[in-house]
Amino acid sequence: MRKFKNWIKLLLYASVGFLVYYLVKFDYLILENVHFNFSLLAMSVLLLWCGFFLSTVSWRIALKQHGYEVSQPLATYSHGISVFAKYIPGKLWVILGRASLAARKDDSVKVFSTISLKEQLVYLFVGLLISLFALLFVEVKLWFLIIILATVAGLSFFLFSKKVYQLFMKLLKRLFGKELDVPFVGLKELTNIGGATMLYWSFWSVGFFLLCKSIAPDISFMAAYAFPLSVSYGLLAVFMPGGIGVREGIIVFVLTAIGVDVKVATSISVISRMWFITGEIFIFLIALLAKKTQIKT
């Protein structure tokens, strides 16, 4: 168990290298002709960081929901240290990383990984639901709205209908030739975990709006809802590390739909990536501090 955890830690620290590689490769470190309202920018960063800390609380609540009590420092450490794992292709380590670090000697990493995946599925569903509600009031292309509706409907049936879930798992078994360990969530778990995920989505969304407003003062509040939509589909794009390209494309699409100039929308999409990375760095550093805390689980 200890040797396995050491390998996981090594891989998660190496994920920082993947992050730097993608930042350089896609020119995210180059910004030109962008002017900020620094007061709004500072407020947006503060909300972002608060949201990141709340995401560690959500992880702790998910574990507690399944009968596993862990301290907040341990939840923060396991979640924060693995935050850059999304930049490792495949995104498996986002699920496994924090699960392996939070699991105690008498606990199964597999059980914790299942809980981790459940929390991620709820996080995804809530993010899409927030965006769908807002986009009903925005003039976007019909096909775009249909895709989001279909995604939300599909996730709803899969996550909360036992019969549909069982049917889908049978289809996956036929497709892959073996049973896949994808957990059933259920409405009770959505209620318990969904509240925490809704809270940090709200902090992030308002923070993103303030980021947009720091660049484009006249922007509509509807811009806030571009962010959860972009992150959710970035998460679904499992072969795109950190959703790079997918997130930015969706942000540009939604912002231009609400009347933002294409060049401004493109600048915001690129800057939002750097903005979000400050939150990832923040929670990673907090996790390093949590590691020094005497953790009792």
C-alpha cells in the first residue's frame, strides 16, 4: 500500500510538468493588448480560490456520505495534491489520485475511487444543469442547445434511473467485453453531494463573470454560465488534457452568442485558463501545507 501511494505521489507531482508543457505548447503564457480592472480581477480570483477550497469540502462530504470520516486536512491534501492530474491524458488519475491518498490502510483504494468517480459525476451533472438553465434565455444555435439537453437528459437517466443504468452497463459490457466499474449515483446522493458542488460552482461562475467584467465592462451576467458549461464538456473530453481547446472554444461560442466581440471573447477564453490555474496552484500549495498538519483519520 505504501509503495503504491509513493508511486501515485510521484506521478501527481510529475503532472505539474504536464501542465507547464501544455501552457507553453498552446501559447497560454503570451498575452497582448489586454487591460484589466484590477479590483474586479482580484475579487474574481478570491471567489475562485474560495471555490477551490469548497471543492475539498465536497470531497470530504462525499466520503462521509459513504461512511468514511476523514479530517478536513486529509481531504484537502488528497484533493489538492492531485489537482494537476487532469493534465495527464486520460484523466484516470484525477479519480485515482485523490482516492489513493485519502484511503487508509484498512480501506480499499477501489472503494475510494468509486466514491471519487461518483462525486465527479455529480459535479459534472450540476455544472451542466446550471448552464442549461441559463442558456434557455440566450439566443444560441438550436443544435447547440439540443446537444446540451441530450447530455443532461442522458446523464439524468444514467445516474438516477436504476433500470436505465443497468441497461447501459449491459451495453458497455457487450462493447468492451467485460464489466466496467461505473457507479450508480441515485437521487439521495445527488441531494447530499449536489449541494456542496452547487456552492463551489456558484463561486466559480460569479468569479468568472467578474473576470469577464474586468476585461469587458459592459458584458452581460449571462457570461457567468459559459464557465460551468465549458468545464463540464472539458471534463467529458477525456482525451484532451485539462479540456484544453474544448473549454476555450465553448467560452468563445457562448460569449459571442451574447454579443461579445470575437477578439475579446478569445482573449477572455485564454485568460480564463490562466485564471483557473491560479486556483489550482492555490489549492496545491494549501495541500502541501495540509500535509504538514498532524492528520488523524
